[in-house]
Amino acid sequence: MSIHGTYHNFGPMENRNKLQPIVSQVSDPIVMARDDAEFYNSRGIQKARLGEYESAITDFDTALRIQPDAALVYYNRGLARYSIGQYESAITDFDTALRIQPDLVFAYHSRGDVKAELGKLEEAIADFDKAIGIDPRDIETLNNRGNAKMALNQLEEAIADFDKAINLNSDFEAAYNNRGLAKIRLNKLEEAIADFDAVLRVRPDFMAAYNNRANVKARLGRLEEAIADYNIALRMDPNLAETYTNRGNVYADLDELEKAMLDYDKAIQLNPSDVMAYINRGNTKAMIGELEEAIADYNIALRMDPNLAGVYNNQGIAKSRLERHDEAIADFDLAISKNPNNPAYYTNRGIAKMLSGRSEEGRLDLLEALKLSKNDEQFRAKVEELLKRLENS
């Protein structure tokens, strides 16, 4: 969640126009008003707008030495500090601004934004509440409060905030997009698509909405439509690693495995830390029989995250197919240690043990799989068939 805020002057600027059309001109010591806090504040604002945050902070510091009770200057310095990652210092500045001027609405919403960025979501919501109490029509704060609530999994409450923002401004594309994301998590998939459609009616170049709508269409099995949306998103920004991964998943579902592999390759090229791209590329390689290459991808994924139970399981299956049964059993052991309640892991380990001649141990694993799969009749039937085959062997 990014901060939203605007730098503010605290006095009239009628006599300053000749001094500050651009920052370089007001840097001349001959024209500098050294005892004028308003001047330093205004020059700091200009520098901040040019991205010169450190220099802007120096000007805000000077303004505050001249006028130490200037709430707006504390606020402006807080925005600049946030922009360079000085989060706690930014909050301190917003605190000071609000002690001096308790009704400074944009200081509440900016402090809330910074707290949300730091993961202090309940505190952020408290600040957004105060800002909305002062200005109930502040759609940006309503939207950001909705985002904070969504991060806390308060999905219905988040949607209520997005609803309010949209009712105040029916063209507020960010609120439509965020409401769509909340509805996905509530499994209201058709409603989510309607929200992303609304985003794109308002703003046809909103790339994230194409990507989000594609994800929902993929979940609904509308795979060709999902591909079309991913294609649009990637034309807008060809450097979206996650979108290549997502499109690759859909190509894999369509059994277009070569296209899937190309997308996973591209995702990894763009983001070598994309663990899902390695996993899914490994799965695709396993599907086409490239088992050693699949294991290599699984190894990379597990170096990134050694807690991926499913990847240990998939790697074990690949090794078992290569008749490296003892290595496979070791992988299934790790999968079970990470997730001891998944019956598939016990089944796979049981099969590997049976293939390596450890029939009794294999039978015990299959019995454990049956115990864990009480409500899955189809799965249980397969395990029971394996047990019969073991008994008859």
C-alpha cells in the first residue's frame, strides 16, 4: 500500500513567484529569504516534487528552526522522509503535526498509510477512521482503509469501504479493482469479474485489472479468455514475471506445454527469485518426461524455500520414476515432516517403499493414508486397490 499525500504550503505565495519557478533559481544565496519559514517550506516542496528528498528535508529542517510550531512543515517533512524509507521518522513528524493541529486530516491519512506499509494495520485503520471522521468524502482514505481491512481478512468490511468510495466517485478505478480482489477471496468470482470490467470501462489502460480478471477467468475454466487478458497485460508491460507464470499455468492446463515452458523461462529470466515459476516449470518438465531437469528446478525452488512440502513430494515422484526409490523415500519423509496430514504423501512413500522391497513399511504408509482420507472416497478406493495388490503379490 503506497502513501497518498500532497505537500502543502502554509501561507500565501503572491510575492514568491519570481524567486521559485524552478529549484535551481531559488538556490542563489542573494535571493534567499533566510529568515522566512514559508520560503524554505515552499522550496522544500519543490525539491521533493523533483525527487530531491534529502535536500528537501534540509529545507524543512531550516523552516522548523525558524518556525518550530509549523504543523504543515512537519507534515511535509514526514512525506519526504517516508519517500526515502525513513518510516518511523515520518510517523514522528506526523505525530508532531497532529499535536500542533489536531484536525489536520491529511496527516491522519498519511500516517495511516505509513503504518499500513509497516504492517501496523489496526493502528492504520484507527488513523483512517479519524481522517474519515473529519472528511467522510475522502475516497482515497476510504480505499486505503478498505485495503487495510482486506489485509486483516475483514473482507466484508473492506468491501463496504470500497462501496462507499465508488458511491462517491463512480469512476474510481482503484476501488473497483480492490473490491474485485476482495470478492475473489470471498469466492464471488463473477462479481469480481464485473468489478474488473468496471475498472477497464473507466480506464482501459489499467494493466493490473487485465491480469486480475485473467486470474479469475482461469479459475472459472475460461482459459482462452484468460490467455487473451494476460496477452493484453503483457503488451502493456512485457516485464511482468508473475503474469508470465500465470499465463504459463493456463497454457499447461490447455496442454500447450511448449508455450507453458516458454512462459516459465521468461518469468525466471525476468525474476530469478520467482519460486512458483521454478515449481511449475519443474512440473511441466516432469509431464513431458524430462525428469532430471524437473528435479533441478525443484532443487532451486527448495533452496529458496525449504518448507515446500508439495515440492518435496513432486521431487520424490520424479526420483521414483527414475527408480531412485531410496532418494524418493527421503523426499517423501521431508514432505510428511512439513505436512503430516496429507494422505497423498503417505501413499507415495508407501508405493516407493513397496518398489524398493520394503513391503510391510509400504503397507503401514498406505493404512495411514486411508486413516487420513476419511472423506475422500475416490482417493480411498485407489489406496485400497494398492493394498489389495500388495496382499496378492
